[in-house]
Amino acid sequence: MLETARATRGMVVSSNHLAAEAGLAVLREGGNAIEAMVAAASTLAVVYPHMNGLGGDNFWLISQGGKPPVGIDACGAAAGLASRNWYAEQGHTVAIPSRGPLAALTAAGAVSGWQKALEVSASWGGKLPLSRLLADARHYARHGFPVTQTQAANTAGKRAELEPVPGFADVFMPGGKPPRLGDTMKLPALAGALDRLIEAGLDDFYRGDLARQMARELEAAGSPLRLADLERHKALPVSPLAVALKHGRAYGMPPPTQGLASMMILGLFERLGCTTAEDFDYVHRLVEATKQAFIVRDRHVCDPAYMKADPASFLAPAMLDALAKKVDLARALPWPHVPKEGDTVWLGAIDGEGRAVSFIQSVYWEFGSGLVLPGSGIVWQNRGTSFSLDAAHMNTLEPYRRPFHTIQPAMALLDDGRVMPWGTMGGEGQPQTKAMVYTRHVLFGQDLQAAINAPRWLLGRTWGNAVMNLRIESRFESAVYDKLKAAGHDVQVIGGYDEVMGHAGALVLHKTGSKAGIIEGAADPRGDGRAAGY
């Protein structure tokens, strides 16, 4: 079993070990945490193509020297043509197709997020050239990388819906079959796109030759995206949400992400009087806190330009007190909730100066829309399928509207000086897993890796499963399952280390006086990542 990694000069955590090593190499060469994150994120966009890529979005929390973090929102908006009437003309009045060109309806913000973060890096004195930061990504795209078990399994599992999508089989099913674990996969067109970005700069993705090429190919495939949609996109600096907790403050992304739900769960749980972990009280109270947070999220969170409530108001002590009183400590609230789906990657980095990054990047579902642009090899996200075609829906589709995002990184600044960036993949499970990791480590003193290794649960359903139940790993004591069932939870016991629980990661920087001290890191045994430090 994995154990907590410790280092003093810098550390990177990723859900894939090649990406973690790419980031660590940058730290060793004198790069800062942001530069390491761009190296790791670009590498991950190549070697984990089913979870993220240049055709997706990302979000950042960045802290300098233990100061409250700043946020970067690199979320792409819906195309100017993407209206309910336009989809009706294509024969779709009930729902946006989940795969194919019609699912590729939002601009891709990921590259703009790298660009905006590197502007912050420059203010820190960061000087490593883009050619160095993208070097590992370009190498693996051109010369090949070993296919992971999760890529092989997801390609095979989603073959029926992805194989007909333009470009997908040619790139990700060489020889007409899903790749196997350990096969070498090359992405030469993607290597060419990285070459172009290194030569012309990251803005070329939106306002250069690469943008014009992608726009032509998107239109030819049948997507509503046009060059003007790429040209109008910019990553946004944002103020993170914050919640006051017993041991410090936790920070999350504001809407359109579900960061509000993550912060609410932590604030609510601390009000429910739980004194131990791993028993019925612990599981039940976190699950019920999740339900209260998700009710607020689903009633209010969307593109902030369309919201009628201030998200920070739900983190006010009086509001959390009132919502906590709605939790029955003995009985489960019936749960007819409609979940948010998705897959993604979380990465974290801390450098020797104590600068910390919590970062998340995604193409939404596995392989996103499945559409692969032939000239660049870029897989386009399907994040816009979270919009509704119902005009009365809170998240109804409108041109240039930004979609709801499940993905959201987190960071905590603790009263004892510790800085903790942490997060996970897992769509609907992200706020839940993050709450488990934080409470186990910070409230109940579990070792960082032990907090990630510990058994988890997921409230909600996944594709193909119509039952919105409470899936829980099989490593709790049997009495916990019995008590949960008796309390009214619809319990389904699953494998001991099930990938449906996501790939979590965390870093903790300890302070020695005013100096940065030991860095701890932990990666999820449910994935194939690592915490790489020196």
C-alpha cells in the first residue's frame, strides 16, 4: 500500500506518474510550482487522453507563501450558434447529444488557463521557456507513451458510443481495436499542435493559425463552434469562495463550478458533532451534509451571470447553522437527486518557496465528445451537454453562456501554518471525496496517505445505473453497513478499491517558523499516479 511521501524542496502529485515526474523535473531545474503544473498538466493531456486534454477546461487555485489563494477560471462558453432553436433545427429538442460534433459546443479553455497562470508565474520571476514546459508532452505525443489500464478499460467500455464519432477510432483504436494495457500509443497530430504552440505561443490556440485550423475542422464536422467563439475566449481571474472551519479556512472555486457544494459540506459536517471517523456517525453525517449542499447547488449554481443568489451567502455561519439543523442524525433524507456526471484529473504542486497550486483539468465525460480534430489530434470536450434544452430550466442553453462544472480544485490554509492543496476526479463524487480526505486528515489526524487509502463512498449514480444509491467500498466494519441500511440509506457494497471513487491526491506544506518546511504528498491507490518530490 502507498505511504505518505515526504520531501523538502518541492513535490508534485498527479494521477499519472509520468506527469508527476514531468512536473518534478521542472522543479529540479529551478522552476516554480506554476511552471511545474503546466509541465505536468500538458503531459497529462497526452498520456491520459481519456480524462483531459487541450480540448477541455481547467481551474486553478494559486497561493504564494501561505497567502489566501487567487483563482483562475478557464471555462469555455457555449458557441454563438448554440441556441435551443439551432439544436431543434438539427432535430434535437429534448437533450443535446452526449457524443459527436453536436456535443462539441463550448470553447476549450485549458490552454488559456496555462497562459493566465504563466502570467502569475512571471510575476514570481518564473523564466523557463514554453519549449521546456511542454517538452515532455511533446515527446510522449511524438514518440509514444504506455497505455494505462484506465485508458484501455474506458476505450473498450465506451467503444459503442465513441467508435462512430469522426476521428476517434483512427486515433485511439489503432488497427480497429481498443488498445491494451502497456501498448505504446503515439499521437503525431497532437505533437504537431504542441510544436505550433511552442513556436507561436499559447494564444495561437485562440487567435492564430492553430485556431483557424481547428475552427475549420469543427465546422466541417458539424459542431456549432466557429473561429469567433475561440477568439472571444479568455481565462478569467476570480476570487475563490472561502469557508471558516475549526482549524482554518478552506477555499474553492466560485460558480459555474460546484466548489460551493464542497465548501458547504465541510462547514456543515463540523456543525454535526461527529467525534470519530470510520463509523456510522461519520459516514451518515457526511452523506447527509452532502445532500443539503447538493440541494443548494442544484437550485442555484450555474453561470454566475445568470445566478440570482450570492454563492458566498450560503457559507455564512448563520446559513450553515440553519442548514445543519435540517440534518436528521439518525435517519437518511430520501434522495431523488439527479446527479452530475464526469471525469477529470486533479494535480497539485508545492515548490521550495512554499508556493502552492491546486489544479483540475477535464474534457467532462471519458474522451469528451469523442470528436478528434484531424489536423491537431485534439479531442474536444462535451461539457456543454450539461446545458438543458428546456427553456424553463435553470441551466438552459443560451449562446455564450458558460456551462455548469463539476470540476473544482480545493486548498486549505490551516491555523498552524499548514497549506493543503487537494482534490480528485469523479464528477458528482468530487465534493464527497474531498470532504472525506479533509476530515480524516485535518479533523481526525489520520496520516495523509491513510486518509486517501481509507474506504470511500459515492452518493449518486453513474451512466447505465438508474438507481441513485449510496455505493460504499467493502472495507468498513460490517456494523457500519447494517446501521446505514437501518437508517434508510440505499446501500450497495462494491469493491475495496473501486475506480468509481475517483483518483484523489493531496499535498501538505508544513511551516518551520516563517520558512517552508516538510512537504507531504499522497496519491490514490485507485489510480496509477504518485507523489513525486525531492
